[in-house]
Amino acid sequence: MLKTFLSQLPDLRQQKICVGFSGGADSIVLLHLLTQARAHGKIGALAAVHVHHGLSPHADDWLRFCQQICQDWRVDFSAERVQLNPKKQGIEAAARAARYAVYAQQNCDKIALAHHRDDQLETFWLAALRGGGLRALAAMPSERALNERITLWRPLLSFSRADIEDYAAQNRLNYVHDASNDDPSLLRNWVRHSMQPEIAQRVPQYDKHLLASIALLQDELALLDEIIAQDWADLHAATGQFSRAAWFRLPQTRQKQMLREFAQRHDLGTPRRASVQDFARVLRETDANAQWSLPHGQAVLYRGVLFPVRHDFANDWTWTQRMGRGSLKNIALEMGLTWRGDAPEFSGCIRAAQRDDVMRMQSRSKSVWQILQEAGVPPFAREKWAVAVDSDGVCVAVANIRSDACLQGAILWHDDLLGFQAA
């Protein structure tokens, strides 16, 4: 197994690898293989992170075991204790979400996970039994982006559970055993211990056929992702915002896919199929304002633009929580705003817009509310919009949109104001 593993490794000499290390047989074998790869000069820095879920009475013992292994094998070790909230998603999903949140915080190039060929088969069956679509049925890719910095890497997908157990035995590797993996009430364990063995008796080569199907599904998913990325770019090409007019020109199947993508990219939750179909119908039939209720917020169509509105969409807009007074340059920095252009020294305050705010124009004053409306800012955001006000209470800047002449062309700016650009 070691020879095959080493032959399959990409060039990792300039990368830092961090193993998601539970202490079970799979992760012990993966960590051991990577220490051998390090000894052969095939990888750079190696580390391991252990997530302490607190679900087992043996959890503290497992942490100490993992720490000792890493000390013995000269691997940098860290551990994170997490609190799980399984009410909405179940204990397994909550534990997985907590692990991946920890992985996303690591200082590394790749997180190496010990999923193997049998895990791949089980993932497919679980997706099928739970009604998953193409993305779920395609199971686990060997690599995917976890975030902008880190790649998830599964180097054991070509090896079976039997291969891993044989390697552990041949190298006399100790490992922990999680008794929850034997609990038949958990669907994954029933698939592993009952369903798959029965299928194997009836169709001895089913695993090879199924793995071939998964590979085909992954190819089709890669093609679909290319189409999705291009459609998404096209919808935002004109203004950087989700254009209904551009969406309307897509075939209906791709229209629905773009709505799913919109919900996913903006963390609004996974919409039900019927919900997607219904809102797609609404968008086709009207170009007036419309709203789409989603698990974590809503999508709002306003003047032909679809806006994401999470329940907490303005939580990070500090000016909605308090008013800053003093130098506008200093206050802007304190509140996460910047100036585009060289703003002169100016005293006043930065706060959320109010309905009676006015801004000086060339020959008259104009309502800030009207300025926001003319710029296409939807009603739900106007009372939370950042403005700068001088010592006389007159608005001198409406963030991302315009400034008074006294600011010499400098624009008060925030990168997350619904994608609005300065006029």
C-alpha cells in the first residue's frame, strides 16, 4: 500500500499538510503514510488537528492518544473542543459541520482526510436514500476547495477499508475504536453492516460498477459547474448584481439552477424544489417587485435586481448599532468604512440614514431618501444605509453613491452594501 500511495502523491514539497486526526484506524494509517512520504522527501510540513466533540465518555482519552502519537511521530499537533447543536440537523451533521469549521481555521495548504473507497460507496447510498441530487450522488471528490486558502484532500479514496486494516496490522499501528460506528440505529452503520453485504452477495462486482458510476457523475458534475459559473457571471456582467433581465433569457432549467445557486452563494439556506419552481414562475410572469422566503432570509426583487437579505444581513454594519462622532476619516475606519479618494479633514458623525436627512445639491437640498431611491437601493436597506453628516446635521456623504462637493470627490465606501457602486 505504501508504494502505491507514494506513487500517487502529487508534488507537495512546498505545501503544508494538516491531517484531520480522529485517532481511528483510517486517520492513523493516513498520518503514518504521510510521515513516510515526509521521510521520502515528498511533502513539506506536516501537522494534525483533532476535534474533540465531547460525545463519548472516552473523548478525553482519544485526545491524549492522538497527542501522544503526534509527539512520537514528530508531527505538529493541535486540538479543538467544539459545542454541538444537533436540534435542526442531527448529531452526525452537527459534528461534521463543527469539524469542517475547525478545518477552515487551520494554517495549512491542504486538509488531508482519511475517507476511503468504502466510505465513497456509503456516501452514495446515503445520498440516494435521502433523495439527493447530482451533487450528493457524486459523493466525495478527491479534492475540493474548503475556502479561499485551503483545499480538502482525500488521498485514500482508491484504497478499501480492508487495505487500510491490513496496513495497520502489518505496521502494528494502534488506534482507537469509536463504538458509535457499531450502532445499527444510525443509517450509515446499517448501510455498512447490513445493506451493502447483502447487495455484495447478490452482485459480487457491484462496488466496481458503483464506483464507475460515481466517476461518471463527478465528470457530469464538473461540466455542470462550468455551466453554472458561466451563467452566474453572465447574470452579473452588466452591474455586478443579479439581473432578472439576463436571468429571463436563460432556458427554464438553468433559470431554476441559478435560483438555487443564488440561495447557496448568499447563505440563505437550501430551498425546496417546489419553492424554486414557484419563485421561477413569479419571476417569469412579472418584472415588478417580488419576495422569496428562504430558510435563512429572503430574496427580494427590486427594479429588476435580485437582492439577498439574510435575517442578520445588517449585523456587521456597525453604524446601525451606534453613531460615531469626530473626524470622519477616523470614524470611517472604526466602523469598517473607507474613503475612496482623499477626503479632507472634516468633523461630524457617521450613522444610519434617517427619513428627514437632506444633502446639499448645486442649487437646492435633496432628500437622502430620494437619493437612495433613485440609486435603486431597495426599501428594506434605506434605513440602514451609512451616511456621513456634518456638525450642522446636513448629510455630506451617502455611502457608495455620492458625496457633497465639500468632500472634494471622496466617496464613503463599504464593500458589502448590496453590491452598489458609486454613481
